[in-house]
Amino acid sequence: MVGGNVANEAINGTMPADAGEADALVDLHAEREALERRLLLTQQRQRFGTDAADVARAAEEERVALGDLDRVLTRIRAAEYRRQPGARRW
């Protein structure tokens, strides 16, 4: 995280309990970005591919990437919720 963002979070009351939570959130967003890039590439392979077998493989890879992206986005939402003041800990 950039130092200014940490200061703003402290002012807004959304500062994580520890720096480890902030690092975990940054890591999740990096994973999300990589998955979105992978998803885009599989979609392009399907759209512009000339080999039917490669297009079929790309479709299967897209299905897997969408599942992975859903999992990561769910984890991001949970992590962001935990950062809010008064968030319940189950």
C-alpha cells in the first residue's frame, strides 16, 4: 500500500487490524488482476482462434478462470468487509 492510502484509511476508520491484513488484500487484488488478464486472453483465443481444438481448450480454460475469479472476488469482498469499523467476526 502507498503511505498516503494508509494515512487516509486511519483517518476514515477503515484501517485493518494489522498490516498483514492490508498485505493480504493487496495480494488478493494482484491475484484478481492476473485472473482477469488470463480470462481476457482465453476470450481472445476463442474469438480469433483458427484451430477448433484450441478454441475448445480456451472455452474450458475460460470456465475454470471464471470460477477462480469468482472465488477471489468473494475473498476480496470478505476482506473488505472485515476492514470496516464494527465489522462482525464470525
